[in-house]
Amino acid sequence: MTKVALWRTLYTPGHDAARLFQAESGWRLEGTAVYLRDGEPSCVRYALELGPDWSTRSGSIEGFIGARAVTSRIQRDAQGWTLNGARQSRVEDLVDLDFGFTPATNHPQLRRMALRRGQSERITVAWMDADSEKLEPLPQVYRRVSEHAYDYESPQGPYRATLQIAPTGFVSLYPELWEMELNAV
């Protein structure tokens, strides 16, 4: 089964399209975000390779921000994470990779946690933006408030909102940041 989604950005002109499908040994999430970043046109292709438990095995980013090319290869192994071959010391024990330029990467975290209504979980993810030179730990708190909504908090941001979830499991509304225009199975 393949799930697809299209979002529009609420904070700048732009869109993001993603698809999620079952791969040979887990899942693959891939997409492209096209948006205006600090006045510069940006186009970023991204992908996550996920295990059957929805934990991230690897990720990639490729594209451009203005005239600058961006390329990142991220791997997770028994010792932790590497970014373009360099060991990332602050995120060794983390299992989720979250890209700051797309709402798509929340989906694997939500699936992996599998919270029931009223349950909450505090997690820390390995976070990066399209032009980051390192992975950063980002604490997050999710509390499931209904079948299709989670209270979300990123204290480091700080950011707090109620995320609406589409039947596909993708975030359909990320207040002030992203709004889904289309999702399908």
C-alpha cells in the first residue's frame, strides 16, 4: 500500500509532496519540498529508510537552497548516527530522524509510538534542516487527544500546537506551518 500527500506551507510560499510505501525490509518515505527560504527559491528531495518498527535506518537530502547545492547522507548503526560519514555525538541513542522542512517525517514517529487516546510520550529525535551541518537532539512531547489529533510540543523551539492527522497517518494540519491539500492511499 502506498500513501501520498501534498501540503502547502503557511509561513512562506511553497509545497511539499511525499509518498510512503512498504519496502523489502520496512518502509520508505520520500518526497520533495519546494519553498521560499529567506527569500531564496529552494528545492529539496528527501528520503527515509525505516525499519519494520518505524525507526529510522537512514536518510538523505539532495537539492538546492538558492544557488547553494545541499547534499546529506545520514546513517544509523549500532554506534549511532553519521552525517556524510562524520559521527554525530549528540544523538547516539536516538531512533527517529526528523527533517525541519517537511511535515512528512512526523508520520514515522507517530506510527512507532502507537499512542492510544489519552497517552503521551516524551521523545527526542535527531533533527536537521536542509542545510544543517550536524544532527541536533530535539525534544518533543506528543499526547493523543483523539483518533485524529495530537497535542504536540517542542520545548526547545518553543512550539506548541494540536496537530490534526489525516486517515493516511500523515499530519494534515501543522498550525502556522503546514496544511495538507491532498492525501490518498
